[in-house]
Amino acid sequence: MYWDVLKVNSIAPRTLEVVFSDGLNGKVFIDCSFCTGVFEALVDDNEISTAFVENGVITWSNGLDLAPDTMYREIKNSPERFYVIKKSGALTETNA
């Protein structure tokens, strides 16, 4: 699919740069507020930086993954090509 992830790189703490199969690229910031429940392991910045692509999806060795279709839509609709993944209603440095 056009939203399949081809490449992911850790470019800053909690921030990943992604490239999709249709050439769209952007950045994803994983806010600490998102890191609860099954995503609790991502509270560790070092864990986020170990992300890799498997079958078009950003994933981690512990089996966690992120939905590429949602990332694609949010990045495409953002003038800055930037998507903050956070718990609903949480404030982040980018919108505080």
C-alpha cells in the first residue's frame, strides 16, 4: 500500500523520521503520555530509537508496532509533515 513504511530513522530523542512507499516523508514524535499499557516500554527514549521496519510497519523487537495508515494520514495532512503521537487530551511541548 502507499502508506507502507520503507525507512525509519531515529533523529532526536522520541522522534523518528519515516519514509513511505509513495515518497511521502515526515517526522513522528512519540509523547510520553502515549506510553502506557502495551506501549509502556516506549517511555524509554533508547527503546524508541531501536525502531525498524518490518512488512511496511514501524516495529520494535518486543513486538510493538505503529499503524502506518494513521501516521501517513496525519503526516500528509500536516503542513510541517510532523505527527505527535500522544494520549488524547495531553499537552506536549509542541502544543503547550
